[in-house]
Amino acid sequence: MRKSHFIALITGLIVMFAGPAAGLLGTVLGMMNAFEAAKQSGPAPSPADLSNSITGALTATVVGIAIGAVGMIVAIAAVIAYFATRPPRPAAPQPPPSGGLPL
């Protein structure tokens, strides 16, 4: 594998896994904020307080998924580029003809 393909593959894989992980972290933190807003507002929290935190959580989820998709595209492109540019394999050596009669 050429160095440029390897670097692109590793970069794509890192982004592919780190993006959704960061999105998940943002989702958890956003939901924690939503529950904190519900706790602060008493027995009947207002929908506006909850919706702001939940919107932030869902935005983090979407961004994480989008970043992961870009990383997956980069990784797939690196693999395709590697296989498209590798040299062809040499042909397997053929055994010499036996001098006998063909079957």
C-alpha cells in the first residue's frame, strides 16, 4: 500500500469513528442539560426549556453522524484508489509441457 493511500485510510477511519463518538457525547450532554432544566423548573417544566436542550442534543447527533459519513467516504475512497493503482499480479508459472500424448 502506498503511503498516501495508507494515510488517507487511517485518517478516514479515525474520523469515521471519532465523529459519531463526539456526536454521542454531545447527545448525552444535551440530554443531561434537558433533565437539569426540568429539575430546575419544578414539577411542570416548560416545553421551551426542554426543547432548547433537546435541540442541542439532536444537533450534536446529526453533526456526529455527518462527520462519520465523511470519514467513511474518505476511507472507502482510499481503498478504491489503492486497488485501482496497484500493479497487476504476475501470471502464475505454467508447468512445462510433458512430451506425452495429449489426453
